[in-house]
Amino acid sequence: MRRDFSRLGVNSVEQLARRSPKRLYDELCRRTGQRQDPCVLDTFRAAVAQAQDPDLPIEYCVWWFWSRVRKGEVPPPR
């Protein structure tokens, strides 16, 4: 993921906090020329959420929580 963030021009937590997970995902797909696994999007969502809120509850810090949100199994955090 670090290599992907670097490829996307994200080199600090502050930069990450200002980015859109979906835009990061779409840009990575474009730059690599292939559709990335949707779990990459979930990982971006977890990373951005943590960058925006250092006190984020631990259950929101893992990519698989965001997979469940994407699949509609749980509501997104407020």
C-alpha cells in the first residue's frame, strides 16, 4: 500500500487526510491499467478515515470493516 500511495503522490498522513478514497482507487486503476481488487478501495477508506481522525475507534481502522460497509452489511460510521 505504501508503494501505491507513493505512486499516487501521497507521502504523508496530512496529504492522505485530504484525499478521497474513491478517487485514489480510480486513479490507481487508471495508472496501472487494470481494475484493482475492491479490497484496495476498502484499505484506502480505512487509511483515510484514520488519517482524518487519529482517535477513530479501532473497529473502523481495519479494511474488512469497510468491505462490510461497501457490501451494505453495516452502515458507515458517522
